[in-house]
Amino acid sequence: MRRGDRRLIRLLNGIAIALTLSWTIDCNLIGLPLAVLQAQEKSGVSVPPNKALLRVLLPKDAQLEIGGEKTQSTGEERLFLTPELEPGKTYFYVLKLINPNGFRQVRMRAVEFQAGQEVVVDLRPGKDTASSEIIFVPTSEEVVLKMLEVAKVTKDDIVYDLGCGDGRIVVLAAKKFGARGVGVDIDPDRVKEANEKVRKEGVEKLVEIRLGDALNVPDISRATVVTLYMLPEFNRKVRPILERELKPGARVVSHDFEVPDWKPDSVITVSEQGGFRDHVIYLYTIRPRGKSD
Ligand SMILES: C[S@@+](CC[C@H](N)C(=O)[O-])C[C@H]1O[C@@H](n2cnc3c(N)ncnc32)[C@H](O)[C@@H]1O
């Protein structure tokens, strides 16, 4: 490949990344108020062409947050009208359901929509198979450091933490190794905390935190290292995405939970000082297509 071609490819990559970033920012409706429709308005609602209607089905005593804001309406069916939207553009809200006494107490789902659409979101127990129930349990600093060392992270890496919590993994990767990082979390509270940590630690130039579903990260193929501290069900779902999108040589490091059906390069146990239990780190490397061992 000629030097000019390489320069062109770098330029195109840069444009693609910029487009992806602006997509993420534009389409996150966090903080924009929703209009709540009253019970008597619920039947026969027609969706205005420049807004979307969310019809949420859930247990009647469940609390619901949309886009990081607590909603006040109650009942088993709740309707919300979005602010005005640009036609043809895809937006999303994260819905967070808090079931006061229930089994599966907190669940979160990113819901996508466009202007003019009515979207039914079924969060009822037994019907909801799409929401995430994985809550924030931080990885200790000692284990984070080990994960990054095991993956041999350097300043040339781009680390994606899928389900980044308070952002500690990507922040440490940037501070200690100079790596760039993207943290994705579905919980608006975590995204806020992670952004605060990024600012406090002064790594804004290297680290980006995004709100969204980690199973739907449009530019995951940029990652040279992916870190996970997620439950087996998530790892099962993310596996084909990583197999399809990551480049050969990319490393995947998972805390405590294996990626089903992958063979780790190494499995390391960390006995934390003063911790109550051992932690396990699984390291995987993406092989060239068609090659596995
Ligand atoms: C166990 S914590 C791990 C946090 C961080 N990676 C660490 O190791 O300290 C899991 C995080 O994943 C987030 N999460 C759960 N499901 C998610 C999803 N589908 N997409 C993005 N984040 C998700 C939760 O909000 C939580 O912050």
C-alpha cells in the first residue's frame, strides 16, 4: 500500500469516528422532558409526525425512570410523548424500572425510536427478556490493574469497557498506560459518575464515556482491548459481536465470568489484600477469521 493510500484510510477512519461520536451524542435524549399522557387520553392516541410515543407496560407499583429522570405516573400502562424529533433520525432513551419489592428489582433497557413511531416497551415480569439486570459492582483497583497488565495495555491501545460503571477501568488505562478508552454504560447515574471521574483524573482527552447498551456499540471494531465484568448471559450475547467486529489480535479480558465457548489464553487468580474472595481474570485473544484452537 502506498503512503498516500494509508493517509487516505487514516483520514476516512477519522471521519467515520467523528460521525459515530456525533451520532451517539445527538441521539441521546437524556434530560429532555417527556410529556406524560393522562389515563383518559390513552385510548386512540395518534402519534404526531414530529414526536414518538412510548407505551410502557410494567407492574403497577413499579417506579420508572426515563432518560435519567424519575417519572410520576403510575399504573400498568404508561404513555409518554417525546419532545420534537428530527425526521428520519434514530433516538434512544434508557428506561430504568425499579420494582420496589419484586424479584428482578432493577432492570434497564435502551429503547430506540424515530419521529412518528409508537413503541411498545413490555417490562412485565415473564415478558421482558431484553432488559439488563446487571447492577454496578465495581472491580477493585488491584484487580483492574491486573486486568490491564494481563492484556498488556499500552498507549497504542483503545480500551472499551462494556458496562463501565464509574469508569475506573478506562480511567486507569489512560492514567497509567496512556491508552485511549471508551466506557459504555446503560445506567445514566453511572455515566454521570464516570464522567466526573474522567474530569477529576484529567483524562478527558483520552477517555470518552457513553450512555447506551453495550450490546449495541457502533464502533466496537476500533477496540484493541475489551474489558468485561458482566454476567454470563451478557457475555453469551456479546460473544458473536466481538467475534464479528474485533480485529485479530484484539484482547478481551473478563473479570470473574468466562465468555462461553471461548478458550482462554490464560486464567489468573487474584487474591486481593484484605478482600473476602479470590477474583478470576480470563484473557482471550481474537484469532484470524476461520482459525480457532
Ligand atoms: C458489574 S458492573 C462493572 C463495572 C465496571 N466495568 C467495573 O468492572 O468496575 C456492571 C455495569 O454494567 C452496566 N450494564 C449492565 N447492563 C448493561 C448493558 N446492557 N449495557 C451497558 N451497560 C450495562 C451496569 O449499569 C453496571 O454499571
